[in-house]
Amino acid sequence: MDKKIRFGLIGIGAQGGAYAGFLTGTGGMPGMPAAPCPPHCALGALCDIDPEKEKMCKEKYPDIPFYKDWKEMVASGNVDAVITTVPHYLHHEIAIYCLEHGMNVLVEKPAGVRGKDVLAMNACAAAHPDVAFGIMFNQRTNKLYQKIKEIVASGELGEIRRSNWIINTWWRPDSYYRQSDWRATWGGEGGGVLVNQAPHQLDLWQWICGIPNKVYAKCLYGCHRDIVVENDVTVVTQYPNGATGSFITCTHDAIGTDRLEIDLDAGKIVVEDSKKATIYRMKKSEPEMNETMTMMEVAMLTMGNAAGGLYETEEFENTDGWGFQHTTVMENFALHILEGAPLLAPGSDGINGVNLANAIQLSSWLGKEVDNPVDPELYAAELNKRIEAEGKFPTRD
């Protein structure tokens, strides 16, 4: 098949600029090796309201049409799909317009800021099932996490009892937050680490471990940074089966940690740096050990896993490069349009991470445990209070 899906990029900032490089095979982020252009993808058009971005695009991509108005690009006939690399509040607005006008849309993460907006976007997508709707959850292409999800879903290790993820590997100085007026603001971005850096992990955590029904969170705002939004977060969750979870993240840890642990009835899964996983398969499940072991046998456990008597281990790694995960999502989206291939990340899945982020913020604001999902109107009202106090951007309905 020679046909390619022509992608239109709305917003040519750091992410949009990287995607333009991917779709032309000319590179991605500075310092990163160039990922090859996906075989069924092409760059169809570029769009931005910034004159400097227009100048840069016309110099770097002279043969690619450039638009100042994204609606004109959608109607131009030069693109078969768009990617929304714009501030978070605009994701659902652009997606709904595209869906209503028959334009395939791949939404950048997060799906939105407020659950109510994402629900409206999902409802629109459901009303237009003939239009492709995906989300850039590129971490779902990580073979390591795909295998872990398969192991957990199979039930071979029993039910999850507890999970915890410490993810502090995205140190950001104040200079990062000063790059754009909308960054690290309630009215421009809708929050901090939860809506900017952590959406992929919030998605993976739920994708693998399930959706929690209770959330309690402690968030610090402007912790060691000159910003007003959350950049240090500790979360405790509860699940319908009684399992618990914790999620810890911040943007001021210059050394950083990335460690996921999943404790199950008959084993444990540990992931380090999103690259190496160790699967511990117990010879006897913990419930069986609890019922049958004598204190003498318990004493032997202090010697560790001597001769493999307690558990067996399996290790595997993932070596995908940063850009290859994004281009894999693009190629999958293109093949979905061309051949009906199943989406790795359906757009409708974006609501889960947004709901959890909303619940974390609302729990912190109210100082109490909340249900997940939260009342979307209550969350929107509380968010608007912070936008009004900030005074930089208009509040939203």
C-alpha cells in the first residue's frame, strides 16, 4: 500500500516542531536521534498564530502549506488528519470541531483539563464513529508495559493488592516555566505536573492496574519554584476490590526516581526507569503460604529466596527510543484510517487520566478523600476560583 495519511499540525511549539521533524524524517527534539518517518504518514500542513513560527516553518519546510487559522487548514483539502499540539484547554475544542467536520483527529495528551470537557469530546466522537479519534499515549507502545498489562490481565498472579509509582524524573527549573505565558498557570494550562508531565503515567497506571474509586491527595503548589500550580504530589488510592495504591511525583528532584511496583496474590512486578522489569512468580501464593506455613518455615524466609525456593524471576527490558514511540502511535493511527487497524490508544480513553487528575487536585483543594470520578461541575467551579485569583486568563463555563 502506497497511500499515506497527511497530518496537519496545529501548534508548532516544542512538541509540534518535533512532530514535524518525525513526519519529514528530519529529526525530533534537539539532541535526540532522528526517528524515521512512519511509512504510512506524511506532513500535510502546518498551523500556528505566531509570526516567528510561520517564518521558521516556511524556511525549514518551504513545500509544506502553512496556515494561521486551523479551521482553514481543516477545510483546505491538504490534510487527512490533525494533531492538536496546542495548550491543553484547546484540545477538546479543536477535536470536537474536527469530529463534526469529518476530520480525523489525534489529540495530544492530556485529553483536556476538565472532565466535563473531555466527556463532551467523547460524546461527540461517539456520535461520529466514522471519524478516527485517538490520543497520543505513546507510552502504551512500550513493549515492557504491554507485557506487564498482559500478565496482570491474565490473572496468573492473582488480584492486585497494592501498587505504587514514584516518578520524579522530569526536573524542571524556573526557566522552563518562563518559556510561555500559559505554562504552569491555572487559566492557561490547568495545573502543573499532573497535566503536563505525568499524564502518561496516570494513563499507564490505570491501564494496567484499573481505575480507583477513592482518591486522597496532598499537593504542594510552587514547591521550590516560582509558580502557583502543583509541582509536588502524593496520592493514595483505593480500588473496588479493596486494593490500595500510591503515586508520588514532582518536578524539583534533580536526581529523580522512576519505580513502579505491583504487589499481587502470587507475585510481584517491579519496573525501574520504565526500561527494565522484573517479574517475581511465587511457588505458592501468599494466601496459601499464610494458611500453611509454620513459624520455622517463616524463619527460613529471613534467608531470602535461597535456591529459588520462594519465587522464580523473569526479567525483560525495553529499548525503544523517545521518538519511535510517538511515530508508532502515528503509524497505528494512519493504519486505523486506511485499514481499520485497532487503535493502541482510542481517544475515549483519555477521560480516565483526566478524571484522576481532577480527583487529585480536588482532594487537595478540599483537604479530604473524594470519589473518582468527581462531580465535574464541582471541579470546574473550584478550578475557576483559582483562575480568577490568578487573574491572567478568563474563567471558563
